[in-house]
Amino acid sequence: MSTATPTPPPAQHRRNGGDLVVESLAALGADTVFGLPGQHALGVFDALRRSALRYVGLRVENNAGFAADAYARTTHGVAPLLVSTGPGALMTLAALQEAAAGSAAVLAIGSQVPLAGIGGGRHGYLHELTDQSASFRGVVKSVHTARTASQIPSAVAAAWESALGTPHGPVWLEIPQDVLLAAADVPPVDRLVAAPKELLPRPELIAAAADRLTGARRPVILAGGGVVRAGAEAELLALAERLRAPVATTFGGKGAFPWEHPLSLQSWLEDRHTTAFLEDADTLLVVGSGLGELSSNYHTFRPLGRVVQIEADLGKLESNHAALGIHADARAALAALVKEVGEREAGAAGRPGNATAPTPAGAGAAAPGTGAGAPGNGHEPSPEAAVSGLLARVRDRLAGQHLDLEQQVLASVRGALPDGAVSCWDMTILAYWAWSAFDPRGTNALHSAQGAGGLGYGFPAALGAAVADPARPVLAVSGDGGAMYSIAELATARQYDLPVTWLIVDDGGYGILREYMTDAFGAPTATELTRPDFVALAESFGVPAVRTAPDRLRTDLAAALAAPGPSVVVLPAHLRMFAPTHQGS
């Protein structure tokens, strides 16, 4: 009688460098990691099996980076991103550039060739680069390397702390393949501390800013993405209402201030009327913006009064305009200003002869928007009336451009999307409309690639936002050209059953480039695209899809958002942009 040879039990696992990476991330508070495995990184991916960390794998490293970006923005925390050496690492660069521009704390951890190949030795290892980390130094906040197992926990903690330092941003950590696989004679990591230094404003600068703002006849506030990243919406609202100062938001700052508030200038920054309104402020408070190309109407903004700038990124402070520069976290600085202004109001009210409330703007005080570029200098309207007048002038300018279809489509999207739901926008004409005209109806609820401007952000970013909060639907918006950058992630959406509805506006090409080239050269070149049947393609992934029309868009989109799991809505439409004003039109 013969017997089968028993299968030997699996060898007991010996902890290695990969385990230390995973343990360190968990010790720092991570519960989710994004990524895509590769040969040199298998040590850390194998360690995920022994971890409680949730792994979300995408099909392209760049898309994994976009998903991590939106996860970090949505949670205000760190999003770990795991990738391999060489091609895998380099594929993340566009996403990390966007994370840097948008202040998203992405901790990218990549493998490296074995130690013997580091330093330009040119041993011919697979994926070998002469200096891989050099590729990242001009993109991320900081670059880190762990060359031994003992270095891994401290290197992970240092990278985490850098990513969360004000302003948030992406970092790069690389670990050689043999270090990830080598046995680790280090105890399991139970606790790590990463304590980014708080970036507080200097008191004398807050006092000087309060002097200028309380003494201003026409104070105005421009709120940028730094307000949203810092979670300073409540402080911004409190200060604006104390000062009765109108507030405009940059495209990155959408949601920083309530859209329908009587002091809300909204975000029509590509409109000359808004530019003139900001220029006419005798004191303009800029918070969390460097006044870059988009926020300054393509550098046509020329302030007539004084500028106070609160900015966490030292390199952006006074980089475009002279200002009273306050290098500080937006939330800390705004909170200090609210306190300082409030104390001054209380002191003034308590002095003899000041028993009544201060005279509001509009009752003997000039209001913004009544100087250069604004009519009606004979009678100074209240700040609220000045805001209403500015928005009316913007509407009048649009009304003469025959853009009913575009406004109808955007209104349908807004009507279908539940209040507070996150939307992620690719670089496409409808997104450019949204930058100016879309009310996100929530804080930290609209994300786009307007920082670096690369294609392909919308859908993978929406997947990351859905991972952060799977209980509510997320909307992604792309054109057909941008959609092809991330079409493979339909498999990711289906695999993880993520509640993302992807609206693809199909105009047969790169629509905005078609407009640019036609305006500049008389005809477009290289903008027209052959594309798939997006409905059939989505359905081949097991993702429900529908082709809609402008008159059915709101109904079809609302139904898709209400259904569980992923879905695709395709809108064949040729949309146009409103006329630019920075060119004198």
C-alpha cells in the first residue's frame, strides 16, 4: 500500500525590509496605500499580505499617483503610493507634479536596484537609472533613501513628516531591492512619531495686516487653494464678515467661501470685471495663493492699492506682486487676524464716543469695485451691492456670447450632483467652465488638475476620493481625449466597486486645443481623434454606461450617481469657452 508524500509546511516567514515599510506606515496612522507592483518592489508588496493596510491597485502608475493625490486632498492626510524602480517610478512624475502644485501629501515609496548598483556604477540591472532620485528632486518637497533595514522606520517617518509639513506636498523615498528582501534584525515597529512644525504667523505682521484691513475703505479678499488645504474656511468666513470684505476664490480655492454669500464674488478670475474689482481694493488680502497665471487673469492683474499676502510656500511670497508678506499657515494666520480685528473692534466700541457699532461699509465708506473698471463713482454702494453689481456685469458679458448650451450642461451637472459630493475634473472645456462658474456646494469638494495642467486626472482622482469616503458618490468629468489617458482604470473601478460616475464629454478631439489653434492659426492641427464607443467599452468592463444628450443629462447623470458602484455617462457635445478678457476683448 502506497501513501502520498505529505506536503511540507510552508517555511516560517522571516521579517524583512518590506515588513518594516508596511509596519512603519501603519505606525504613522496609514490605513490605505495605492500602487502598482514591480519586480524590485515585491518585498514590500508581499508584506502587505501580513498587514491590515488596505491596498488599492491601479493599472498605471501615473493614475495611481492621481488617486493618491485626491485621497490626500480629501482626507487632509498622507496618501502612501508604492511603485517599482525605473519605468514605474518615472511614470509617477506627472502625478507628483500635480500633487506639488495642489499641496497634496503623497508619500511615494519606490524600490531601487540593489545597493551595488546605486551611485552610477552601471551594473546593467533591470530598470537601472544612473541617478533615479535626481529625477524627483525638482518635483517633490524632499527626497529620502534608506540603505539598510534599520534606516527604514526613520526614513519613512521623516518622509511622512515632510509631506505633512506646511504646505503639504509630495515626497519621494526609495529603498533598494535587496534591502527590502533582506532579513530584518529589527523588532516590529509599534510606534513612530512624525510631528511637522506648525507654521505660525509673526505677531507684528498680524498687527500690521490688521491695521491695513481695519483702516481700509475698500478691503477685498482673494482666497486660494491654501485656504482649502489648511481647512481654514470657517476662519475666512469669520474675517470676511467682520470686515464686510467681498471674497473671490481662485480656481484651486473653490469652496473656501460660500458661493451664494452676499459677499461672494465667486471665482470669475478670467473676467476683466473681476480683475478690475480686485485691482480697485485699497487693501487686498491674498490668502493661500501666489497670484500666478490663472489667479491673476494671465498676469494682467495690476493692484492699485496695498496687498497683504498670507502664503505657506515661502517661494511664492511676493513672487508676483509686492506685499506685506506673512509666511504662515492660512488657518493659523486667519485665526490670528480674526482675533486681532475682533479685539480692535471691541476696544473701539468701549472708548468714549464709540458706544455704537462701527459705521458699516456703504454708510459713508467706499465699497470695492467703484474705482477703475467699475461705474457709479458718484454714489458708493455697500459691499454687498458692489458684489451684486460685479456679478451682474459678468452675466451681461456672457449673455452676448451665445453660450446657452455650455451653461445648460454645467447647470445640469450641478443639478444632478448631490450637495457636498466630491467632483474631480480633468483638463477639458467643461472643467474650465467649472473653474469659474460651478458652485461646489461644500468645502473641499472640487478637485482638478489646474495646478500642473496634465491630462488624465479626473477619473483616477475620483477613484481616490471614493476610496477615502465610499459612502457617497463621486463625479469624474473628462473630455474624450483625457479619458483615453485613464480608460484602463475602469477595471480598477469595477474591481473595487467604487461609487464613481464618469461623465465623458465627447467632442471628437482635444477641444480646447482646437479652439486655441483656430484662434491663433486659423485652423487646428493634431487635435482630431479617433475614439472608441465609450458606452460599449465601459460595458465590456462590466461598468454600466449610457449615452445621453443635453436635454437628458441631468436625469441620466442623477440616475447614475444614485446607483451603486461605478458608471459611465457619455455626452456627445461640442462646447465652447467664453471669450477671454486678458487679450482685451
